[in-house]
Amino acid sequence: MTNTFTQDAFDTFHIDGLDSRMEAIRERIQPIFRDIGQEVAPDLTVATQEEVHVHIAQHARRKVNPPNDTWMAFSPDKRGYKKHPHFQVGLFDDHLFIWLAYIYELPNKQQYASKLLQQTKLLTTLPDDFVVSYDHMKKDAVSVHETDLHVGLTRFHDVKKAEFLVGRHIPAEQVSQLTREELLEVIRNTYSHLVPLYKTIK
């Protein structure tokens, strides 16, 4: 077992059947999530000035269809993360995603949307390789410098199921070449750019 994501980790999502794919997720991916959590959660606790807890997706509600992606989340709530802005690391079959996520379960989603609309300047100063997504279920993401943030964030405000995620996508072939330390550095660097936004929008 290597503590970085090899091509085998990404190929997990080509395995047929819920049970077989979940077994591979538990064997190939979740041990790396646990390692990342032990390393990164203390950093985020210091940076956010909140006690950050690690949550690894278990996909427990799935009965038939295997997941197309899997993830871990960092949240100040030890019971869960979906009702809070949170940080994510996860995989689809072709890329790693590292997000600050505001998803549709947020109970006061409109307040966060309004604050984000007032802070678009913080978003436009992010590095050139940062992307945004408006739906965590989809692979699609667009450069933060090429999307119309006003349109996207207004939809996030107005539409119940709309979401807002910002961070980095890294192709699987690039991730599989990283050492453990290089992977951790990419995650830490990404969050170093996102924590100021997270703290401002609270």
C-alpha cells in the first residue's frame, strides 16, 4: 500500500458492481484519505482557528448503483459536514479534486451566496489553475477566471439544488506521479489560498 493515489485508485471507478467497487474504494482509496486527514486536519485547525474533523464518505445509502466518485471532507462539526462550508479531497476516474465546498444541504445557503457575491474579488485573485463547479455530482469545472461568477453565484442563491465549489482539479496521470509529500503539498497549497475566503464568508 502506497500513501498516494496510483492509477489503480482512479481505475476503481471502472469496476462493475456496488459491492466490488466499494471494496476497492475501502482498500485502495480510504487508507490514503485517513493518512491525508491525519496530516492536513491539524493544519486546517490552525489556519481556520476551528477544530477541524475528518469525514470519509461511506456511500451507505447506495443500494444498487456504485459511486462515480468518492471523497473526504474537513469540517468543524464532528457529526457531519454537509450542512457547513467544508473542504474536500476526492477522486473521479480521471482527476483529483480539492475543494472548498458550499453544497445544497447548507441550511442558510442564501446568506453564504450573498456574502460570496460581495467577495468576488477574493475569487478573482486566486491562482490561474483554480476552477469552480456548481454541482458536486458532475465532473465539469470551469476556470474561476473564465466563469461569470455573478451569474453562477446568483443561481447558487436562487436555486435550491445549486451549489458552489472552488479549488483545483488535477488530472489522474499527473496525480499518480506524485509522491506522498508532493500530494500533501498540493493539498496544503490549495487550502492556503481557500482559507481566507472560507474565513471571510463565515
